Amino acid sequence: MADVADKPRWMMHGITAGPVEDYLYSLLPARDEVLAEIEDAAAKRNIPIVGPAVARVLHQLALITGAKNIFEMGSAVGYSTIWWARAVGKDGRVIYTDGDRRNADEARGYFQRSGVADRITIKVGDALELLSEEKQEFDIIFCDVDKEDYPRALRVALPRLRKGGLFVVDNVLWSGKVTQGNPTEGTTKAIQELNRALYGSAELFATILPLRDGVAVAIKK
């Protein structure tokens, strides 16, 4: 087992047993030049990305559902956006959102080099506000915004998700902090609230995958 200090931070740690985590990552095929560059930049600059193990799940979910319209709430430098864009195909559309224009500019360069720029609409601003302005329904809405906003993100997303569509959320196990009985951190409380809402919703059927930092996948009934 590799030492935790030697691993890129985007791998997270503590959810899956160390040897199992190492095994899962050892199986992953090498990524192309652009994705590998983003992974390296994320490790060096502490940029939040989902990493390749989770990204493959996102890509697979889009393929399984035949998704063609995806809204991404919180996209950073566009790592997961590229995985989504490749899954939706040439006639699909992914909406990238981030509050930092510098992130968007960096992401735009990656999109062009990856050959998927024509499938991606870049929007800079508050992801929840941008989603609330949308009139169409989406096949998948992916949530990776500030954790305090997770419960509100669900409320905004649900009316804009088609029947049979997926609401996918990253970091729902929050390094295991969600197990705390009386957390003091607002982020942890918000994620706990979201998880309860996902499993308690009459409109959704949800499952949490304990991969990396936890990924929730909920289908709209």
C-alpha cells in the first residue's frame, strides 16, 4: 500500500480500506494527455476534481441513461465536464458552471484541446442561480457546489430534472464526518440533511456509492 502522503489529494482517503482503494486505482487505464495534466495540476494546486475512479462512474451513468443534456453545478477547471461531454456524444450538451472566471478560462483551454468544446456551454456565476434560470429539463444534474448549499441545490434541481433523470452528488460521505451524531461544522450538517432528503424523497430513489468521498445517485421516479 502506498503511503497516503505520496498520493494525490484528489484521491481523498478514509472511506474505502487503503489496500482496496489502491487496488481500484491500480486497475484504471491511463488517461489521455489532457486529463492527466488536469490530475497533475489538481494535485499540485489543490484544485477540487472528482478523480478518475469517480469520473468513470459519471461517464458510465451518462452512457447507461443515454443522457444528452447535463447540467453541472460546480465545475472547477472542467475535469468531470470532459468526462460528461465525451459520454453525451457529438449531439449532446453539457452546461459548465463555476463562480470563478479564471477557472472557466482554464477549463475552456482544456475543452478545446480535448475536442469537446462544441458540446459544452460555459456559464460563470452562482450555479444554483444559473440552474434556476433554465427552462428545460435535464437528463442528469451533477452537484459539486459549496457543501452548505447542498440541501438548497436539491430543491432547485428536482423540478428541472426529467422523469427517469439522475441527480448525482459528490462528497456525500465527507471524509466520514457524516457519521457524527452531533456535528459542529455547517458543511457536515448540510450534507447530512441532503442525504436524509435524498433517501426520504417520494420523488427519488437514491443510493450512496462509497467510492472516494461518496457519490449519491438518485433517479427521479
